[in-house]
Amino acid sequence: MRVNKKYSCLPAEEKGIHIINIRAIEDIGYDQHESTLLNSLSKNPDADCKYGLYFRDGKRKVDYILVYHYKKSSAGRTLTRRVHHNDSSARSTKQDQPLPGKGVQLEMGESEPHVDYHEDDKRFRREEYEGNLVEAGLELERDEDTKIHGVGFVKIHAPWNVLCREAEFLKLKMPTKKMYQINQTHGLLKKINSVIQKITEPIQPKVAEHKPQTVKRLSYPFSREKQHLFDLSDRDSFFDSKTRSTIVYEILKRTTCTKAKYSMGITSLLANGVYSAAYPLHDGDYEGENVEPNDRKLLCEEWASYGVFYKYQPIDLVRKYFGEKIGLYFAWLGVYTQMLIPASIVGIIVFLYGCATVDENIPSMEMCDQRNNITMCPLCDRTCSYWKMSSACATARASHLFDNPATVFFSVFMALWAATFMEHWKRKQMRLNYRWDLTGFEEEEEAVKDHPRAEYEAKVLEKSLRKEHKHKEKHRYFPEETANKWRQRVKTVMAGVKLTDKEKLTWKDRFPAYLTNFVGIIFMVGLTFAIVFGVIIYRISTAAALAISSTPSGRSSVRVTVTATAVIINLVVIIILDEVYGCIARWLTQIEVPKTDKNFEERLIFKAFLLKFVNAYTPIFYVAFFKGRFVGRPGDYVYIFHSFRMEECAPGGCLMELCIQLSIIMLGKQLIQNNLFEIGIPKMKKFIRYMKLKRRRSLDHEEHMKKKQRYEVDYNLEPFAGLTPEYMEMIIQFGFVTLFVASFPLAPLFALLNNIIEIRLDAKKFVTELRRPVAVRAKDIGIWYNILRGIGKLAVIINAFVISFTSDFIPRLVYLYMYSENGTMHGFVNHTLSSFNVSDFQAGTAPNDPMDLGYEVQICRYKDYREPPWSENKYDISKDFWAVLAARLAFVIVFQNLVMFMSDFVDWIIPDIPKDISQQIHKEKVLMVEVFMREEQGKLQMLETWKDNGKKKGENCNNHSPRLSRSRSGSLSSCHSYPLDV
């Protein structure tokens, strides 16, 4: 029988009842209904504790949660294990005493359930680790009486003195009492800003943090010696929940558990299952009746809702709740989305220009004119017959929508757009650094960056112990004293003495991992190429199979059918390999054992980006630069495996097919990843976890109806997995927008529409579906900025080659200025086609049905620059080919250098730091110097006052010395009670 269904918010000692006495009352048969009646008359203790946001005293806030699994007796539930930890008992806890909150021994003949060795070992590690946390100054409270069967929670609270100590250690900038006026614009700029604010007021989020500020508090790294400088009027809110959880997490990382083979921090304890989860709490509920106002609820209403898609993001509130690193991601995503608006508008104009001029395009009109009667050579051996060029009319007209002179302008525009976007982001980032007090973050970043990872420390310790073992093997005979010294050294190592300063992992230690990385990456890249090659074989074989079709409609739709199905296959393979490559990149990075979290993240990003970049863009690169380049000519085709002829581009060129490939992969990847991976899979995991917990849940009706604690609700949420997948998705999209934009001007528009949904989708996921991540300070987006710059530079080169080699822009220019008789494009199609005598077909390659068109064909045409069959050097490369090739290479060089120069000019002309921000930063430094100068002057004045008082007192004592010598000794001592010098 279990009593005490509702725990009390007061400690058992304060209520005058010992927990063992409660157990004894239960054992003698205390009536459960009377207990329930008494508890129902008392105030709901869960409400006093705000349902898990505070300790049971209702005063100390829960800053962090540790979760662990334990085994309960199969005979019944154990005693309620909610025990209060007061400060005095917490600080007096020693390793040989049970930690506060542990369950008491079972009495009255109840046998304790058998616990296996591993569970016992985990419990010992938890006891030691929690004891070390208490010694570090944290306050703990345990709760095993939860609705989740077999799961215990350790609530952690950081008292004021610990917060002050750690804030000083981490050099956290905190607001001081000093406030200053922010420089405001004057004159015409002020009027323009006021007009813009009125216009944009409906799209501004209704949060206090988003309103323009006119004054700002001066910030300074926190110091306990200078607490008088800071605004401590409200100590409860001086350190917000984000900062408190960050401080606790830093303590958790530093604190180690040594009752293992090696020293274990919180990351190792989580990896080994000692704890199953560790996370800070959300501020409260975001929906429901009578929900108290909190930042989470405000974010859900003004940010994480599809109904506010047209509004700006409350970035300052996002940073306040989630930290600077996540705030910078959403700020960057917002800037990127805003910059896509002008790119989308220009792309739509370019597309509309192509639509408006399609009927005026002479080359496509010539291809569609059936009077030309141009007979084309077969597309495959034997089964394919001759065909009319006019049958490709639709493809030619569609190609003009994306292959027109405006696309060249759009390529230049997008190159300058990328440079402007990067500069705009740098300026925005600097403004955020100023607003968020991150301008002097370098020193703090170095301090955090140099902290070794737990895996690295374990590897170094393993290396050190291996050396000790080898040394022992060399000296088989050990005196007892030497052996004791060796054991003492091992114990010292296990007690947490860091060896990372003495021992380091060299390239020899990492050589197997480096070799595995190299071979693994080469294999993955080769696998991607092999899959693309397999799709090429599929296209060739399917085209040959469909060409045998007896129906004319089937033969006419061969190219469309093959292209569409091949692109869908590529899309499915890309999405599957994306997930596989992400896991492989993480594993390859783990076996390298990077020293710091920053190194781990950078290496992981590099590998994942390399593999996913190759995976996403290899099919597109093939269509853009390789398809139709190595076909050969009629009578001398290039074959794969001596059976399959290489693919040819359509008469209108490969640009249309490139557009189809790019659009399907881009749109399909975004839709499937957004809808399936980012929405469907997390909801499925959440549902599965809910069903598992429901099966484990107790059948006790009262417990089932009881409202869950905050930490129980958050435990059911999905763990935060980092920002790498979010950044990676947007970086790949940025590549689609910039790399091949010459072939798909509508790419910025589709990216814009996707990002409008993506921002709210990610926001909803962070606010409602994920556990609250630990706030991480950052002043920039890290290595992602360099990747963006690299893609921007690569985009210039790729677009130059797309315009020059994939499109017909250069051949048209060459024909217009070198070969056209009347200065128009009339005759261009005939100029790009070469002639072939059908009698020169190789044996067994001629069409089986040469009379398919209704007449005998003697000369067929194919797209290439070659000599005619009546020439002396028949079928050789003609001089026209070399003229066009020279023009293409010249265009690449001119285009690349010109656009690069213009991009660098944009980069140079736009300053990285806005002028007003640089002035404000300088103003802050001057004001801080003035504050310290006044403080020093105040100290000097106080010292001078003390000295003057001491001298006056000394003179008074000397003037009255004869009288004082005759007085009592007590009066004499009063003359010397003031010191002469302070």
C-alpha cells in the first residue's frame, strides 16, 4: 500500500515528521482513503512548485534536469522518493554518506529487488557525480515518483553565489547601472526612418524586445569585486533562465566522475547510459487555458505560427530564449530570405522576357518550320529511324524561356547579389553583436574552445596508461615502493588529473583514422559517381527500348519520358544518400577524436558538406558539362560496354534538360525533406515514444489524472541535435540558387517560397517539439560563412561555363557577327548542323526501317561542326568549331574576371561595420573608462579623507599628551585608536 500520494512542498524535517516514520505508518496499515482526504483538503503542492519549474519549496528555480533510468521492484511501487535538500545538508554531504533524495532501506521483511552489476555501477557513478555537483555549490533535488515508470529526475538549482562565481569565470557581460543615449539619426534620415517604421508597423512582431531602443545599458564582464557597478535591484531576474542553464551546463562539463575506468564528465555519462538525458527546462506551457505569460508562449504566438509568416522575426527574443548561436542562425535565415525577394523579382522578369520573345526567336521558328524539311540522323542504332527536326519544336520553344540574352544579365546580377548578400549579412551580424554585447567575445571564445572533449581526454588517458603498462613490462621486477608509486599515479589519473597538457594525440595516433577517412570519402564519392553512371545506363537502355515502340506517340515522347524518370530516380537516390552520408560523416569525425567541440563541429561540417555537395550536384554537373560532349558522329559513335551509344543533347541543346533536372531535384528535395523528414519523422518518433510510455504507465487512476511536471513533459520532447542539418539544407539550397541560375531563373522564387515556410517550420519545431537546447554564445555563423563565400566564387565560374558551353549563346554571337549574311539569325540552325551520307554507316548500325518517313534518305543531319561528306577531309572538325571554341573560352575568361572584379568591388565599397555601430562601440569604451576613472577617484578621495582624519586625531593626541599621561590608561588608549595611515 502506498501513501503520501501528494508530496509536500515543505521538507519533512520542517513538518516534524521523519520519512521513516511515514513508512512505519504505512506498514501498520494507515488508511489510504483518509490520506487522500487529508491531501485533498490541503493546497495543491504541484501548483506551489509551478508544476516542476521550481523546487518543492516554491522558491528555488529549476535550472537544469538530469534524467536516469532505474529498476523498480516487480512486487509493487517503492516508497515516494521526493526528498528535500536544504543548503546545509547539501554542503555537508560526503562521499561515504547517501546523497539527499535517495530512497530508504526497505523494512518489515520486504526484500530489495535484485539489481545487476551494470545497474549498480551506474548508481554508484550517479551518487559520486551528484555529490561532486553538491561540492561545486549546486543544489539538487531528486524525484522518482513520476508518471513515467522507471525514470528518475534530478533537479538542479544554481544559487546566487555560484551564479556570480561562474559568471565571472566565463566573463559574461552583464548590464551595469550606467545607461547612455543611443545616437539617433537627424534631419532627412530621421523622417525617412519614421516613415519606414509606420509603413512596416503591421509586419513587426508584438514583443517588447523588438521595439527600437533609444537608451542602452552599459555592459561589462561580471566581477564579484565590482558588484556595485551592476544593476542588482532584482537578483531573481539579473541572470535569466538562458544564462542560468548555461552556467549549470559549464559546471556539469567540468565536474567528473572517477568511479570508472577513466574520468567521466556529463557527456561520457550520457554516452554510457549513466544518465539518459540532460536538458534545461522550457519556461512553461505554450497553449491551453489559464497559461501564465512566458517567453515560450510569446514566441509561439508571434514567431512559431504560420499565421505570422509575413512578419519580421523577433530575433532578440529568440536570442534571449535560445541563446546567441540559434539566434544568429535564424537572423541569417531571415536576411537570406529577405535578399531572395529582389532576386526572385529579377528572375521572374527574365522568365517573362523569355515568354514574351519566344515567338520572335528566329532559331526556334526555323526548327518549328516544317517547310525546311530537315531530316535528322537516328538517335540509336538499328531500332531508331530518321526523324524530322520539326518534331522537336516544343523543346526548342521551351529552351528559349531559359536560354536567351537576359539569362546572361541574370547570371551577372546573381553574382553581384551573392556578394551583396554576404556584405549585408556581415553588417547585420555586427549590429547583432553590438545589441547582444558580443563585441569583445574573442577571449571568452578561446577559453571555451580550448576545453578538451571527453572522448579526447579518454583517448589520451588510454594512451598514457598504455605507456605505463609498456614501461612496467620492460621492468619485470618492481620493488614494492615503485609498484605503489605506479598504482598511486593511476589512481591520481583516475581522480581527474588532466593529462591533456602532458600527453597529446599525435598524427601517428590518428593515422589509422585519417586513412579510414580518406578511403571512406573516396569510396563515397566513387559510389555517387557509380550511381550517376548507372542512371546514365538506364537512360540509354530505356531510350533504346522505348524507340522500338510501334506507336508514333510512344516514339515522340521518348526523350521526355526518359528524362523525367531518370530525374526522379536521381532525386530518390540523393535523398537516401543524404541521410546515409550524414551518419557516415559523423562516424568518420568521431574516430578522428578531435580535441575540442569546435574542431569536431568544423570537421563534421566539412565532411558532410563535401559528401552532400557531390551527392546533390553530380547529376546536374553531368547534364550541364558532359552530356552530348563525347558522342562521336554518325558512322563513328562512342559506345559504353560496346553496346550502348552515349546520349545526345536535344536539337535545342542540353540547357532545357538541365533546367528540368535542377527544378525537380531542388523542389523535390525541399518538399520531401521539409514535409517528411522535418515534420513527419519527428511526429512519428514522438508518437512512438508516447505509446511506449503509455504502456509503461501505472494503472493508478489518481496518478494518471495528475498533471505532469514540466520536466516530465520536456522529457517526452525530441532531443536537440544541433544546427548542422538546418544550415546544411540552406547551404545546398544556396548552391541551387547561385551555381546554375543561368539555366533556371525561377530558382530564387522557389527558394523564397520554401524559406517562408521553413522559418516558421523551424521555429515551431524549436518551440514546441524539441527540448530546450543549452544556450551557446557565438558572434558569427562560423565555418558556414566561408562555405557561402566559396559557393559564391564557384558560382561565377560555373555560370560562365554554363552560358558558354551548355547554352547556345556563344554560337549565336559567333554566327551573328562572323557568318550571318544579313546581320540576323536566319540560317543559324542550318549552320550548326553537319551532313552525313547514310552509305557511310558502319555495318549493323543503319536503321532497320529506312523508309519510315515515306521517302529514301541519302543525307541526314546531326548537330556538330564537321566537314561535309563531299569534302576532302570529310567528317573532320571544321574551322567553325575552333572559332566557336575560342569564343567560348574567351567569354569564360572575360566573364569570370569581370564579375569577380565587380564582386570584390562591392565587397570593398561596403564597410563590414556600419558607421553608427562603430561609433557606439567607441562610445561604450569611453564611457567604461569614465566609470572606472570615477571609481578610482572616489577611492582616492576616500583614502585622502581617512588620512586627514588620522592625522588630525594624531595631532590632537600630541597636543594633549601631558593631560593624557595623567589620565587613566583607558583614556590614553583612545588617542591611539585611530591609525595614522590607512
